[in-house]
Amino acid sequence: MAFMLLNTALFMSCFYISGRTAVFQGTILTVLSVVGELAANHVFRLGIDTNNVLAVSAAQSMIFTISGKSLYLIGIMILSHLFRKDNKYTYIYSLLLLAIPMITVVMLILIVKLSSSTYLQFTMCILCTLTEIIVFVINQNIIAQNFEIENLKLQLEKNEKNFEDYMMLKHLEHDMDEHLDALYSLIDRDNTQAKDYIRSIKSEKQKLTNIIDYTDNAMINIVLSKKMSECSEKGIKFSLDPVLSELKFFEGMDAVTIFSNLINNAIESCENSSEKKIYMKIYTVNKNFVVIKTENSSDKKPLVIDGKLKTHKSNERLHGMGINNIKQALKKYNGTLSWSYDEQMKRFCIMITIQHINKKTDV
């Protein structure tokens, strides 16, 4: 019972999961531990029961502990392998946790044999315990770093694809005057060649998957057009008010980071809600501030830990970085981000405010 309660408390305090899930996982670990010890007692015929538990020898106790906990760890690894999703790092680096307890057991056996000093044995127990805690912390940090690297790779892949579309559009726009001059010359001489030339230009433009000019920023237009199409495929109504603000000051990659993460979070929320609506409005206040406001349906109240928004997905480390990415991108523009949630309307709102930038940037 103490083992189960301790694990449940650790799950709730360190991994930010619900009480029900923590109790379930704590119970699973307790069952694995009990099964491992019962199996060890039976396989090695140790004869340990409630009547003679205080009279067991040191050898029996050591065999019981090592074999029981080994079976317990094997059970955890099997369950983890069966129920794992897309992350390989947890299981590779967590093998470190198998080596340290084994080393600890060996150390304790040597100390017991070499010295009868209770003080030395107690000191070694404390040191071994601290070592296991330190290794656990290091292991968790390694896992966290690999989660972040994986997330950055995924984000970079998306950014590169959007940037390719953006550069294609830029080249097409840059060469448009030359294309028009060539067309004028062809029309005067050969209409057939002129038609072929127009078809080739249209073919290049169609590769951009019907980009609509919602704003004066080509990169934002690419993101908005793609997300509009994605929402349509998923049955989500995406409404965007006419944009009157100047958004040329956003650099290409910053535009992708801010707008793609904003809309991705909204899409994720709508997919898990009965009502599926996204509303975006971009406007200027007092000619000094650009405001980007996004509202979306959200049946679940936002999860807030230490004042920070967290994802409702099970893989929190990998999928909870969208808001942080937006905040990082906004630092360049002295922008701020705030959010609110209307429990009655079941609506989540994010508002970004940026002081108007007069700097002319070629985007």
C-alpha cells in the first residue's frame, strides 16, 4: 500500500497527470512488484511467507530482492514497449536505470562482507540512494532534451516546406516583369507560343496550392491558405476577417512560427470539441499596435502549471511547445501574448499585441 501511494504521489507531482491516471499507473506498478516477488519466491523455492518473513536468512533476502526486482523491471519494460507511441528515446536512455540498481546491490554486498561497521553500511546506503536519484534526474534531462530536439526537427521540416513555397512565389513575382515583356513580344509574333508560355507560368503558380492574398505578407498568405485548406478537409469552420493591418515587417520564418503554431493549436482543440470553429482577426489599434486575435472552440479548460499553458496530449514534452515557440518569435518584435478561456461559451482566445513597426522589410 505504501509503495502504491508513493508512486501515485510521484506521478501526480512530477508528471502532471490526473489523479485517476496516477492511481491506475501506481496500481499497475504495485501489481507488477507483487507478481515479481511471488514469482521469485516460487521459482527459487525460498519458502518465504507471512509466518517466517522475519526469520529469513541474508542469502534468501538477497535472492528474493534481486530476482523480484529484476522481474519487476522486466515487466515494466514489456508494458512500456507494448504501449509506447512514437518516442524511441525514453526506452534507450532509460536502460541507464537498470544498470545503477545492479551496481548498488553489488556495492552493498561487498560492504556487508568487508565491514561489520553499522555506520559504514548506513553511509553507503545513503550514498547509493543519492547516486540513484542523480542518475534518474540525469536520465530525465536527457529524455527531455531529445524530446525538444525531435520537436524542433518536426518544426524545421514544416518551416522548410513552407519556405520552399515562399521562395517559389518570390521568384515568380520577381520575374513577372520579364515574363510580361516576353509575352508582349510573343503575342506580336506567335499566339501559339504565347499560349504555351502562359500555361507554363500558370503551372508554376498552381504548385503553390492556390495561395490567396489575405495580407501584404507572402509568407503569412502561404500559411493561412494551407491552414484554410486543412480546416476544410477536417470539417472545421475557419473565419478570417479582412486584414487591413500592414504585416510586411514579419520575417519569413517568424511568420511561419507564429501563425502556424497559433492555428495548429486551434485545430487540435477543435478536433477534440463538439463545436469546430476558428475565428481570426488582425487589426490595428490607434495606429500604433498590431493585434492578432484567435478564438477557437475548446471543450476542455486549459491546463495551467506554474503559470504556463500545457497541452492536453499525453506526450506533453513533444506537443506542448507551440506557445513557447510563438513567444520566442515575438521577442524580436517586442510582442506580447495573452490568453483567456470562457467556460460558459467553451471558447479559448489568444491575443498577440505588437507595437507597430514602420520599418520596411522586403518579405
